[in-house]
Amino acid sequence: LSKKKTKKQRYNMVKGLRANFKKGTKEEDTFRILWEKFRRKAGIDNGSRKKAMEALLAGTKGRLRELSAKHVESRVVQAMLRYADEYQRAEIATELIGATADLAKLPYARHVALALIRYCGNSHGKAIYEAVAPQAIKLASHSNGAKVLDFLLTQLDAHASTKKFAQKLRNRLQFNDFLQDKERSAIARERLLSKMADKALVHFGFCHDLLRAHTESCLESGYAFRLRTLASHFTEAALHCVASRNGAIGLCDLTLCADAKTRKKYAKALKSRVQICADHKHAYLVLWRLLDVTDDTVSMTKSLLPGCLAAALSPTSSPLRASRMLAFFLNPLIKLDQNEHRALNHRPETLDLGDSLYASKKASSTRYQEITQALAQLLSSSIKVRPAHILASRAAKPLLCAAAASSQLDNEATQAIAAAATSAYFLVNKKVEEEDEEDSNLAENELFPEDEEDSDFDEAAFEAKLDSKPDLPDEDEEEEELVEELAPEPDPNAAPRGQAILEHDIGHATLKAILQHEAKAQNSAPIARAFYDRVQGSIADWVQTNRGALVIEALLRYESNHDFVAKLSTELSAITLNTEKNPGALALAKKFKEGTTVASTSKSKKKRLISAATAHQSKNSIASRDGVAQDTAALFSSDSSSKKKNKKKKKEY
């Protein structure tokens, strides 16, 4: 097809090549006929299939490597591996296994290599490993070979007898077998990872394993400065890396060592799928790390924080990952699991990148404070819009508890939570909305039918049908009627109609947890005050149910210096609790009795200690101090013993 030939000559040559390709030689036609015969799933018995396979093996013996490189013949070899019996498959594998690495690099032959690994990986795993291992590093950065290498590792891991060969192959890819020098190994791994990132091969599992091994080795050996150069190569591959645990942890380490520009590129790559990544079992670690170490908190607040908050407050988010991630910034003392601890283990303040380079210029406390302020504003705004739906979300529970313990919500959001918790209706009645929507769609379809063809449209009939329909109300009137239906109560903060909070499985548990965390934090208790102001006078109705009694019991956990605790105790003293079939009322009664006993004991002890101290002050100050100390120790010991007894009672209950 050189340029010296005329246009007609080139056309005739291409036409002849196509004709020869379609026609094929007599031998190739024979292979195709046998292939079409034995690969059928129906209409052929095992004896006929075996005879066809034997004829095909006799004709292709010694030529399987050559045939595997062709388009149609490679499919014939794949079918032979699939439908052959144990002895025939062993004969084919003996001829092909030695060339597995070479076949993996060719576009058609790589499918033969994949079939060889699939059907012979268990019985010939060692032979395949020995054939691939010398060229494993070259295959890792090859566009066709990387697919075969990743599938080989998966198949070797699937069988207990070949699992050790998979580990040996990974050690070879990580340069642990033949490079004992850590610096040379780090340089070799960095070159391989950079080449794979540039060729878009980072979506394979062995690349994620290699990335984590490289980042851990560099951070432990003092070569963290090498990760800054490597981080720029993975900006476009961030979404691929977060798919696995090793890839996400490796990307967290790259984020730690990256510069400010690279971190913004990571955030930009994840911005379009922030809500999905926040719910993913591994991807949320990278978002967590970006919010943790990025100095530009303004860009993180605009790009990542709204999506993470939407995932945390979504009622469909069952795993609580996004909520726990955001709760960490409100309360850094929450417990981390093993993967979270590994992803956030290294701190930017203690990282040595050399040459006066810093992982972050801001202090962690400053970054956390800025993220917390932005998060508190977004959370308060969301609670004001739909407080009942957020209380009904299981995923929002850790975030709401952390916000209550840290007192980060504003007054309007606090009042909205109290209003939603004490309103007569809790969740939206979806059936009413669906019926209204169906009626509106039905009316619209009747008035504006969809014609199959424009030519069949009868304008006169349509106008007559339109005149026969009654006048529809205006949109404003429909909205007013809908508002009157869904919000019968005049309170603007009240939740829409539906299920009451005392009947909701998640709502009452979330409210109880919020009050318990706020009581444990020992703050000014804004949520408890707002809640008690709304339930004051109706405590008798709350304690009649099990869940309502448990919520009221949470109010008794607050310190006695709060005024609402005294008012609640006074109101409870006038109520007779039915504890026979109400476990919540039984727990409330025990807590109320414990609180009154401790209060009376503390008052009497205090009076006795003051009188003892004044009586002996003039005579023997040292002895009086000893006596007061003994009385105080006795008081604390009695309190501790009472706490132990209460714990035992709770366990028994």
C-alpha cells in the first residue's frame, strides 16, 4: 500500500486482502467447521464433541501458539480449552503454558492466555507462575499484559494450593525479592507506578496493592519526599484508586504528602461523585483525609462538604460512614476503626519532606476550627428546612449527637429539633402526596393526550373535549389547599403529618441519643431546655409509653444545677408510673429514685461536713481537715458503690 502505487492498484490490493481474509485457506475453513460443530450447547452428544475435539487437536498440534495470534483461530483455541476433557486440556496446556507471558502481550492471544488461566489455573498454577514471573514487571505496565496479570493474581488467590504463588508474584512486583536496598526499591516502585498511571492502568487490583506497599515503605523509611512527585501522576486516577481498601489508603498517603495544587485536583476529580464516595466503604477515607490536611478550607467547604453532609443526612445511607466522618470534626474523640486509624495515622505536622517543604502550613486545630464552623452553619441550615426528616434518618444520628455534645447548632436549629420532636406528626404522609400526584398526572394526560402521529390530530375534537372539562383551579389555590392538608397545625416549625415520634423506630432513638450525649458533655443543654419547654405540662402523656419514658429518662441524666431538672422532678413526683408492662417507665422510676436519693444524701453530708469543720477548726485544724477528708472519701466511696450497684441492676434488667 505504498504511495507509489496508483489508487486503483491500492483498491484492488485491499479488496483481495479482504476476500482472502473472509475466505481463508482450506485448513482454516476446516478448523472453523469443527469449531462450529463442537461449541454448540444443544444438538450434539458428548461422543460427537469428543471426536471433533480429537480431530481438531490432531490438526493443530504444534501450531497452537501460532494460531493463538490470529483473530478467528484464537477463538477456536479458547473453545478448545473450554470444551476439552481433563487429558485433552492437559495436552493443550503443555504446549501453551511456556508462552503465557508472550501471549499476554498480543491483542488476540491475550484472550487465549486468559482462557488458559481460567481453565488450567488450579491444576497448572505453579507452571503458569514460573512462566509469568520473569516478565511480571513488564506485563504490569503493558496495556494487554496488565489485564492478564491481574486475572492471574485473582485466580491464584482463589485456590488454597496456589495462594502462595500469588504472594510470591506480588513480592516480585514490589521489588522485595531481588532489591534489598530500600532506596533502590523505592525508586523502582515509583517508576513502575508512574508508568502505570500515565498509561491509565491504575484500575487493576495489583496496582492498588503496590501503591499501598510503596507509600507505607516510604513513610516508614524516611522517603516521604518521593510521594510528593508521585502524587501528581494520580490526579486523574483518583476515582479508580478509591474503589479498593489498599488503593484508598495509598491515595490518603499521597494526599498527605501532596502539595496544595495536587490536593485541589484530587478534590476536583471527586467533586462530581462526592455523595456516592461518602457512602462507599473505602472512598470516604480519601474525602476524610482531604478535609483533614488541606489548608484551603474555603475550597473544601464549597466542593466537598455539601455533598458529604447530604450523604450524612440521607435516610437511605445505612452505613453511617459520612456521618461519622463529619462527626469527627465536631468531636475528635470518637473511636476510629482499623482502616480509619491507618488512613489518619500520620500527621502533617510531624512529616519530614526535606528542603524546607511542609505538608500543611496551618495547624490542625486551626483547620478543624474552620471546617467545624462551616459544617455547623450547613447543618443548622439543613435542620431548619427539614428537622423531622433528619431526625428520622438513621445515618444522621452520629452527626446530630456530636453537634449536640459540642453545642455547635444555633438557636433556630435547636428550636426546630425540639419542635419536630414534640409535634403531633413526625414523618411525611407519602400516600397523600402520591395520590395528589397521580390525580394531577391523570388530569394532565386526559387534557393533553399524546398523539402517535401529528397528521391524525383533530383540532376541533380536541377543542370540544377541552371545553367539556371543568375549569381547573389556579396553581396558587392548589398550593394553599395542599399546605392546609399537610400542615394542619399553625406552628411553622412543626413537622408534616404522618407518624408520631413516639411510634417511630429511629426518631425516638435519635432524640434519646442526642439528649444523652448532651448530658454527658455537661454544656449549657440548649436542646434539652428547648425540648422541656415544649413538653412541660404533658409529661404524664409521655411516660405512659415505653419509648416516651426512655426519652424523659434521658432528661434526668443532666446535672441538677439546670432549672428544668428540678421542674421535671417536681412534675414526676406527682405522677404514678405503671411499671408492670412498661420497661421504659421502670428505668425512669429507678433513675428518678436514684436522683432524689443522691440529692438528699449530698445535702445532709454537706451540712454535717460544714458543722464538723467549724466545730473543730479552733481546736485542731489538722485533725479537722483529716476528718473532713475521711468524710469526703466516704461520700465518694458510697457514690461509687451506688454506681456499681446501678450498673449491676442495669445489666440484670
